[in-house]
Amino acid sequence: MQILNRMSVRFDSRSVNEAFARMTVAAFVAQLDPTLEELNDIKTVVSEAVTNAIVHGYRDQVGEILVSARLLEGNFIEIKVKDHGCGIPNIDQARQPLFTTGNSERSGMGFTIMESFSDKLKIRSSVGRGTTVTMLRKITGRGTGAND
């Protein structure tokens, strides 16, 4: 698929930056004139991925998170959230609903939510080197004129 536009942003793995990441990607995808539901889904996916990087990837330390997005032909958005944290030892286990390496305040539903709001979800991780979550979503949009 041809890339129509792209953006990326780097920030510290501080919880205050989760909203910044969510709103940055939402502003970027606005070019495709998404429905409110699609926009909320995108914001939720970004929020879950960034929160996972902060809480599980870096645990009690501050690291760097990279969020990038690409608008692709056919009204698709691809979103990547990358960290250089501790990595995931067992991706299949981490994708199971209710599994968490966090405390009792964590629901263990992050990957499940991301998967349900994405057309495609890919997770690459290496212990001690970090994790990259890539999500692809087609944007139906509110009307014509997207990609003008």
C-alpha cells in the first residue's frame, strides 16, 4: 500500500504523556474524516498501547516511547507504538484476556481491546530490548472527500 502521509513523535514514558499521544494520533487521523466511533477506537488503541509501554515495558523507570502513524491508500491508518523496555517473554500469554504482569489495579485487557478495535494487530518483542505494537485500521469515514 502506498503511504499518503506519516508522522511520528517521541516522548518520555510518563503517564501524563498518554493523553498527548492519544490526541496527537487523533488529530493526525482526522484527515480521513473518521466517524466519532472510529476516532474513539483509535484513541483507545493508542491509549492502551502507550499505557502498556509505560506500566509494563518500563515498569518503575523512565524510558522513551515512539508513536508513529501512517495514512495508507484505501483509507487505512497504521499506528506503531515502540518502547525499548523489558520486552515480553511470552506474547501468546500476554495476549490472553485478563493476563497481566501489573498489580491488582490492572485488568489484563490491553491487547484484547487493541485487537478488537484493529483490523490487524502485530506484536514484536524481545526480552531486554523492547516491544513494538503495530495496528492497522480501515477508516470508513463520515463521507466523501477523504484523502483530498
